[in-house]
Amino acid sequence: QVQLVESGGGLVQTGGSLRLSCAASGINFSIYTMGWYRQGPGKQRELVAIIPIRGRTNYADSVKGRFTISRDKNTVYLQMNSLKPEDTAVYYCNARRGADGVRWDYWGQGTQVTVSS
């Protein structure tokens, strides 16, 4: 059974920092591209950052220079600095891979991040 379990969300003031974690189980973590997405109030889910197996990380323009994605063993992290009220959202962890025309795509349950002004 595949599980992605996020943690680290919470309430923080503008300019503060949080570190999100996503622990993966039930998958071969080393062959999955991992990502963080978010969905703010009344908004569609959007990409925040992805980290492939190899190669460069990719960030949404709105978080470049403030957020850092990293991975280690079976966990992916999102270090969030200089937080702004517009970063308020539910943050979701994602694991995906594709091979031979088949796609595997898994999501966590989400963790709430609230940034107060």
C-alpha cells in the first residue's frame, strides 16, 4: 500500500519559516519524481516545486528564492522561508513516474499552511 504522509504545516507570521516533510512508503522512492503542490482558498491546485531522480529542481516563479525542495532516503522536504500570506494553502506531496506508456501518480492527504499578516 502506497502512503505519502505530510507533516510540518501550521500557522506562521509573515516572514517566518516552515519545513514540510513527506514520508513515502510502499514505493521504490528512488525511481519517483517527487513534488509539492498547493491549493489555496478558492484556487486550483498548483505546482510549487519538483525534484526529479536526477537533474534540476523546478520551482514556481512565485516561490523561487524562498523555497527549497530536497529529498533523502524515503522523504521529500520543502523548506519555506520568507513566507507571505499568499502562501496560505493546503500543501500536497506527490510521487510520479512513467514507463512504457504507464503512469503512476500518488498524493498525500495534505497539510495546512497558514501565513498571518
